[in-house]
Amino acid sequence: MNITLHDKSLQVRLTPAAQEALAKRTAPLVAEMELLFSCLLRKRVHFGESLEHATRVDARLAVRFTPIMTRRCSVAEGGAAPPSECFPLENPRPYVPNWLAIDYRRGEWVGEFGYAD
């Protein structure tokens, strides 16, 4: 299925396991695509239920794109949660991925996103 996120088309791909798990939920799932700008780029998908700043895919799924920038470039701080801050992009469209893939494995949501089709 396709949605528009920041004036760009985003293809959302759900595995059969993800579709089945979504159908059982009572609250919408939010998939947040995080793009971390630092010495290198890092992509992560976080899952939660806060619909703030999220775009609905359907009644059970919403997505959000969040660019994050580290305050300093330090390998020592580059662990799971380096000091960072959200920063507004005047035009986030070029950074929004082309696709988001969501799966449900062993009771956990798993996601990845990318730019090449």
C-alpha cells in the first residue's frame, strides 16, 4: 500500500505475519522511521502507539519520519542512544524513504526502510 508522507510517496510493505498481528491489535501501531545524522548515517524503525505527528496508513497502522542529529561526532558516544536532538528540516521530502517494510517475528515488531526501490 502507498501513502503520502511529506509530499512523497511511501510504499508500506507488510508481511503476512505483520498483517495478522495488526488485525489482532485494539490500538493503532505507529512505526517511526528514524534517520540519524552523525559521523555516519543510521536508520532504525521504532514501534509504539503515540499518534503524535504520525500519518495514518489505515485504521491499525500509522507512520512517522524523524530525522535526528547528534550534538557531537564522537565514537565513544555512538552507542544505542547518543546525545541527539530533533531538528526541523525545511524540506524533509528528499530524506523520506521510498519504502517501509514491517514484519512480526517471535512476538516482536521488526522494520526496515530504504531509498532504492
